[in-house]
Amino acid sequence: MGSGSRGDSGRWAGCEPWGGRGGGYSLGSACLAGPLPRPSLRAEPGLVMPWGHLVVLWCEGSPGSELYLLWKGGGYMHMEKSADGRQAGFLISNMQSGTAGKYHCAYKKQSWSEASEDLRLILTGNYEAPSLSAFPSSQVTSGHNVTFQCQSLSTYGRFALYKAGEQIIHWQTQNTGRGAHANFSILSVTPADGGTYRCYRFHSYNPYEWSAPSNPLVLRVTGPLPRPSLWAEPGSVIPLKKPVTLWCEGPPGADLYLLRKEGEDLNMEKSGDGGRAQVLISHMTAMNTGRYQCLYMKQSLWSEASDPLEMRVTATLGLSSLQVGILVGTSTFLILLFLLLFLFCRCWRHRTRLRKGDRDTEAKRTTRSSDPAGTPLEETLYADVGEDRHTEEARPEDAAVPVGEDPQEVTYALLNLNSLKGRAEDPSPSGAGDPSLYAALK
């Protein structure tokens, strides 16, 4: 490294802080060489990058600069300067472990400038993402305090809270029974503290490789602004697939309006003077139902949220979705009940028929067993029945039946079973000419 002497002007002159042996560069030197302004180093699109993404490092010096150098650790890289020499860029096409770390840059214009401030380029995605929450709320009144809590199931390492475009804050973990967490407090918040925050976890021995990011948390700083109002045209109960417009009204000059539904925010299209904004829902469906609120921002301050507006959708017949569900459920129940009753009746009738058929079959069997010879009923001669005596033999004339008689001319006698207990009397001689012989019963 070259030596230098202090001149009357109080500056280091005749110094080559980057000169080294063999015409090389000694990148660890820090020597003010002339009145050159200090360069600035930035990363686009950001300092915290996932694996495999592209990032460009920009070093900005003075117009007409001859050379720009970028170094990391013990090595240096030439940077491609712009036409006017005001700045130079260095492309990192594939973010990985070897490209994460601490960078500086400097430029040469007759003499070398001092080094830029540190730029810490972070690689993310090495570990599981932690969670992030805010207490007492992510919407805080200006002048009040807020605390961010980053939490992980892992019990080792450190946490970092990062706000887009802002400096990174590091904090030691505090072990708990079920993991570890870290608290980041902001006292007396101002509108400048508003924005989107994320937290990461990393190991102290490798501070440039972090976990995947936590869920984004938007901090909104509210102030003494009028509360907005929210309404729907033509109303909050809309037929299915019909359009509806949601209106949010605030003071003139509002910079931004947001429509919020169950934690999700949607930008609203504001009018010319900023006094109101709208969102059009072209086809109302069940997905659009729910509770809505709106809020606005003016001069970096956020208003409180409006009163909630409950949006509902109706079916084609003018019934709400709940009523349609009840109607469908009731109809289904009645149909199932009718089917069960029908099946029960069918089963009962079938069983009744089976029982009746069994009785008929039994009666037929009884009749056949009482007439084993198979004699036709028309030709049966009724005999005298006695309680303790055998049936007397029929006389020859009683058994004789004219051959030419028609069976249909046979006259049947109705027997009283109680009278069968008596003895039969001898038939009268005058009955020989009758077609059938009757037995006299006592």
C-alpha cells in the first residue's frame, strides 16, 4: 500500500489506496484520496432474495469516473460502468450460498474514492418460515406503541425483522417451552413506521442465509381522521349473478382507499377529488358474500375501518341462500320419508298375502285328508255316525245309484255335527226312488 503525507489542505494526497503488488489491488485499505464523494451501493430488486433469483448491485459515484470495483471478502470484481461514468452495475444471475454476504464498492477518478457503506445481501429459503404477529393490533394510532412477535418451533438461532426498503433489525431469540420467539417493539409509532413487515430465522454462524419469510404483516398507522362510511348499490341483498357496487366515502383529498373482507384487502377505484371510491362486483355469487369494511389513507395516516356491511346473495326465486338450503333439506327429508312409508306398505301387504296363502293351503290339505279315496262330493252318501258304534253297512238298495243319473241332480244335506252323536235310523222304503239317499240323524 502506498504511503501518504498530510498536506496543508488537511487531505490525504498522492495516495493510491487500491494499489498493490504486481499492479494488483489491495481491497482492505481505506484511504481518503482527494475530495471525491463517497459512493453508494444498492441492490435491485432488494437485499433479501430467494434461491435462484436475479439481483443487480449498483454502485453510484461521480460523473466521469474511470473505473468501478466491487468486492466481497477477499476478492474483487470489475463493474460495468454507464456511459457517463456516474454509476456501474454488477449482475448476479443466480442467487445462491456463494453470492450471499457483505459487499463494498469504490470508484476511481484520477484517484480512488473511499469505500461505500456495507451492503448485506441475504439469501432466503434455507429453513422453515417462522410466524409474525403484532400486539395489540396491526392497526395502531399514531403516538401509540406496537410490538411485533416472531415465533418459530425451533429453539435455536436468531430472528430478523425486515421492512421492505428499510434497514434490517436483528434480535436474539427467547426460548419457550414450545419453540422460541423474539419481540420487536416500536415506541410512539409515526406514519413513517407504516408498511409491510416480515420476519426470518437464521443461525449466528451463518448470518447471510435465512429461513423462508414469514407471512407478510401490514402495519397501518391511524390518525385523527373521520371514519369512512360503506354502502352497497342497489342494496346489501343481491339476486344471484346480478351486479352490485360497493361505495366507500371519506374526506376529499384521500390518497388511497381499501376494501377489506375477512382479512383480505382490495384497492378501490377512487373518484376525482378523492372523496369516495368504488368496487364493482359484476356477478354476485356465494363467494362474494360476507362482511366488508373500508378505510382510507391521507397524508401517510390511515383512518379507522368503517362499520361492517354484510353482503348476501339470494336465489332465483327471491330466497336467500340459507332459505334455499333449508328448503332443499326439507324436501329431501319428505321424499325419503315417503319412500320409507311406501316400502313399509309393500312389505306389510306381502306378508298378509303370505299368511292368507298358508291358511288356504292348510284348508285344502285338511279336505283331501278327509276324503282319501278321492270320491266326488256329489256322489258321497252320508252315513249314520255313532259315538261308540261303527257305521252300519249300507243296504244294497241304498248303495245303488241309477247309472244314467246326472251328478248335478244330487241333493246335499247340511249336517249338524252335534246331531252326529246319535244313532242313524233305517231309511224309509219310500226313498228308494230318490236320486240320493239321505241318512236319518237322531
